[in-house]
Amino acid sequence: MSGAKPSVLVVDDKENMLKLFARILGDAYAVTTAPDGARALARVSERAFDVVVTDIQMPGADGFTVLREVKRRAPETEVVLVTAYASIPKAVEAIKEGAYDYLSKPFDPDEVALVVARALERQRQRRDARGLAARVARMPDFHGLRGTSPALQKTHALLAQVASRDLTVVLTGETGTGKELAARALHRESPRRDRPFVAVNCGALPAELVESELFGHAKGAFTGATGAKAGLFEEAHGGTLFLDEVGDLPLPVQVKLNRALQEKEIRRVGTTTPVTVDVRVVAATHRDLAREVAEGRFREDLYYRLGGVTVRMPALRERREDIALLAMHFLAGANRPELEGFTPQALQALIAAPWPGNVRQLQNAVARAAAVAAGPRITPEDLPPELTASASVARAPEAPGPLPAEALAKQPYREAVDRVRDAVSRDYLTALMQEFSGNVTHAAERAGMERESLHRLLKRYGVRTEDFKRGD
């Protein structure tokens, strides 16, 4: 039901603890209590809970039994364990079995509320990640060109429309936008699909070898030509020849390419014998060919010969609605199945980044992040620094800062108090670490809490001890 409070089951064999948890959580959550593990499992069999908070030491079914049964019956439910300080190693072990976190006695009421809120947030993020994964599975895929954005769908439609027509096609767009994928899509959708698809990067060929690579050569045509060799036009006979970065071809080769397109025949270097070729040419360039023609770097006759149909591949920044879907798609191929996805801050950084290298750059960024992520989700710190810097993403604190008093007064009381408390807590921990140069043991003594408790607070508020340690 819309607006219903999140449900929390509290399990403890001490009545005073059940009442304490009910007081702490009762305003924000629908709290159900159980005095032992057996009755807790009976409650869980009757309905699903968002969070279960359970003591470890109980007669009969203990906290570990409750944890295992809850995770077996309702894997989405988050479990928080409550333990005495001496049992913390057991609680840490339980986290490995699927518990979200633990609370050590004696605990601060604010810490209880914060842990439950974080557990619910993790649950929400997992649901969001599953929803995103479902959208990825439904994402339109036109021979490897994936996305739902109107810009890409328009490109898909144009490619499908011209694929069956035996026209020369020029693919334009920035580096990394998928021009070779588009060329392969044209080939696979064409009547030539069962014949060869031959791709060549014209900009990567040495100028003295371009003509030989494209048209072949006769034996003895030049030093080192110890035998006759067919060129790429002949290799692609009956199929498609993809000329990537066609704007980089030397002018003399442009003349011969224009003649080959016009006459449908080529001559190998060192011979005057024509060879008939049946090839569909798909060219690609990141250059503005009209400007290249105006400035004398590209032949006008070849420009018009190639320009049967021009298809522009949209830049990634023009289809930002596809970025999260593509990131999840690339993450699925990163061989890190234990990673659940991205934090909201990481997705925000990806969506806001400028992406001069487009989809290729995004794929590399996700692969890099997956390789260094400690898990369970990729954070902004795992992304390449240039992305988070350009997106102006706040690195450490995920909790929002305080608002001016007049803005706070417009929020519900609990939300306003939580926001101020989070900001004050973060400032206090930062000052504490500054004073003790990142020494958690000494800082915990000053704060009057256990070292492990301080560690958890530092982690929750994004305060890193290494940022305060003095160098030698």
C-alpha cells in the first residue's frame, strides 16, 4: 500500500530490549516483536519483513538460525544482528553469511535508527539494480548497437531502411560511437550477409602501402613484392568493404578509389589488367568531409560518389538515458558476478560525464571500475578520476549536508533532525581524526566508545583514516 511504513521485526528474549527497540523505531517503522527465535520464524513464515533485527544469544533458535532461515525464505529481507562486545567476531562471521550489519551492546539509539535506515536503503538500491538489470535485458539490440534513446532508435531505423539497398553509405560521428558496429549491421541486414565483410582502418595504413592494400599488387611491382597479392577489394568480392577513417586516405589513392567505385573494377599495382569487383562500400569518418573538400584535403568527386546515404552516429552525451543501461550491460561482461551494480553517486557520475570517447570510453571505464571495486557496488572512487572530476561528484560523504534553518523548518521533524545529526556527526569525526592523525585507538578513547564502533561510524560517514595520517 502506498505510504505504508517499512516493516521491522525485532527478536530478543528480553522484554525490556523489545520495548527499547519499539520506542526507538516505532515512529518511523511498523515494528513487530518476537520473544524468541522460534516465534520469530513463525512470524516470518506468515509475512515478509523489510528488516529483521535479532539478538544472537537466545535460547533455542539463536540469531544465526534466524538469519539463515530469513535469508532462505525471504532473501530480500535485510538482517541486523545484536551482540555483546565479546561476540563481535561471531557477528562479523554472520555478515559473511548474509547479515547486513551488527549492533554491539550497549548501543546508541541513534545508531540503531541509522543502521536500520541504511539497511532499508541497501534493500532499495538492490531493488533498483534488479529493475535496471531487467531494463538492460529488454534493451533494444540492433546487431550490437544497444540503447533506448530516441536518437539511437532513429539511427537504427535508418540503418534498417538502407541496409537492403545496394547503396554506398557514409557513417559519420565522433570516435567511439559505434561506426564499425553500424557497418556490420548494414552488412548483416543486407542480401550480401553470406559473403565476406572486410574492414580496414585507412588511417592506420602506411601511406606507401595504402594502394597495395586496397587494390593488390603484381609480383615485382615494388621492392619486397616477391609475389602477386590480392587487395581488400578482391577479398570483399560479393560482400561489403568497410573503409574506416576514409578521410585519411592520401589524395592519389582517392583518385583510384573513385574510379573503382565508378567502374566497378580495380587494377593491381604494377599491372594494367582490370579486375572486376562486386563490392558494397561502407565508409566512416569522424571528419567533416564537406570542410575537408573545401580545404582541398578530400576530392569533391569522391565525396559525392561516397555520399549515397549518410548516417550520423549520435554521441553518448546526446543519449544520456542509455548510459546507466549500457554501464550495467558492460558490468555484466566484466567477470565480477559478485558486484551488484553501481551506487547512485556512481551512476550520477557516469551520466554527468562528458564522454569524449563515447561508448568505447564508457566500456573501458566500467571495466576499470569493476577491476578495482572492493564491492558490493561500484562507487565514485572506483571510477577513473577524470570522470568524477569532470562530473563534480562529491567523493567522500554520501549523506547530505545541513540546510539553512528556514529550509530545515520546511521538512518533517525526523528528516530535519537526521540531516543535522548526520552533518554534525561527520564534522565531529573529521575533527577527531584530524586531532589524532587518523589513530583510531586514541580517537576511540577520546570519544568514549569501542574501537570497532568508531570504525563503523567512520565508514558510514565516509571519513577515511588514511586522509589524516602524517607522512614520515
